[in-house]
Amino acid sequence: MTRLVLATRNAGKIVEFRRILEEAQVPIDLVGLEAFPEIGEVAETGLTFAENALLKAHTVAKESGLPAIADDSGLCVDALNGMPGIFSARWSGSHGDDQANLNLLLAQLTDVPDGRRQAHFTCTAALALPSGEERTVDGIMRGTLIREPRGGNGFGYDPIFVPDGETLTTGELAAAEKDAISHRGKSFRAMIPVIIEVLGG
């Protein structure tokens, strides 16, 4: 069975992708970075989601000697010309301070009327082989930003994002409901035919 590395130490992300592989009946042995403690964090110095995803995927493929998949994602707000985008996780200045990032974004949108608060989450997933071959796919979830956070599920900007066609925020949706429509779920599912083509899954 082909072994494939998902370039993350996020257990939830590994479970999600493993489930998608199983649903598609692709016989792949998926492991995360916990199997390679010697591989350090990869600096996300790219200017696009694709560049960051490819940086991580190529680094992990080279250091592990195995095909690797990485993803990069963020929130793109129409009224902010697509920002915070690749800076979503560090919008307030410090990486991973979800509450500070959310508070800053809401403050920046205070004067934006309800009818102009459209946004979308984007996720680019990249597959890289040790040979240098690469592929990328995208997943997008469109929606609207509300003014007050709702829901304790998810993370990041989930409590203020209402996907198109929904009345609940992604912070209120159950994990399975969010997975079915999420940008990452879409990009991971779009990666399945690429894996089958490139790895012969």
C-alpha cells in the first residue's frame, strides 16, 4: 500500500482526510508528521495559499522520501480586498490568537453594511513527490460575516461566518456538517482523483 504523508500535526485534519480517502475507496496508508519528529516547522513565506502549501509539501516530501500533501487556507473578505487571506492566522500580529484575530476583523468591518459583508474561505491542497512533481487543487466555501460571534465549534473565524444556504455559523454547525461543505473538505476531495492519477491509488 502506498504511504502518503499529510504535512500536519493536527490530528483532526488527519482523521478528516483519512475518512475522505476511505469514502473514495482509495487504499492509501496516510500518516501525519507525528511519524517524522525530525521534520521541523516549515516557514510559510509564500505570497499565495498555493505557494505556502507547495513549500510545506515539497519540504516534507524531500525530508521523508515519501509523497506529501499539505494545505494552506484562510478567510478572504470582499470589503477588505481579499484580506486577511494568507495572513488569516496572524491578522492581529501574533500567530494563532484566534480571539484577537476575530476581534480585529470585526472592528475593521464595523462600518460595512450587512449587504456587503460577503467573504469566502479558500483552501489550497498541494501534492508533492520526492522527484519534484507537484499538483495543487482548491476548495472554496462562500458566505457572509455576521457582527457578533455565535457557536463554540470550529476555530478561527468560524463563529462569525455563515455559509451560503445556511442560517447557522460554521461555529454552530456539527463537525460532520461543516466537513461536508468546508473549503478544506472540498480541496481534500478534489485531491482524490489527483492521488489516483499520480500515485495509482
